[in-house]
Amino acid sequence: MDLKKHIRTIPHWPKQGIMFRDITTLIKNPEAFRHAIKLFKDRYVDKEINKILDRGSRLHLRSSPRLRIRIAFCDCKETWQAPCSH
């Protein structure tokens, strides 16, 4: 599955010249989201990772990989908002 087809690009956000990649469209597609989590798990399951630093991503996004590879997430608050947060 080509996950790039499920990721929306918002040109020139937050400023001119930046191409923001919005994964909301990926998350809303259950099959694509499951595939993304499987790729994440397959890539990191055998690595010696004990924690992942989370800069404020959505709970459902960080819960899925954590449940698959059983590692801890550490929250790190940041005052930043995606362009399409609804």
C-alpha cells in the first residue's frame, strides 16, 4: 500500500515554501492506518528502544504503536497547532 496517497499536502503552511504533511487523512482510513502501524512495528520491534518522546501528538496515534511494540511514551508539551486540527 502506498501510504503517500493517504497523506494530504498543504502547501506553504505554516509559511511560504513549506509543504506540510497532514496525516489526518491517513488516520481516518482504517486500512491505511493499520498498515502504517504495522510498518512502524516491523521497523522497530527488534530495536532496543525503551521510550519514545511525544511532542503532543494525538492519543490514538501514539497508543497504537505502543500497544504493538510495548514501549513507553514520554509526553513533551509544545504550543503548536496543526492547520487542520478539527
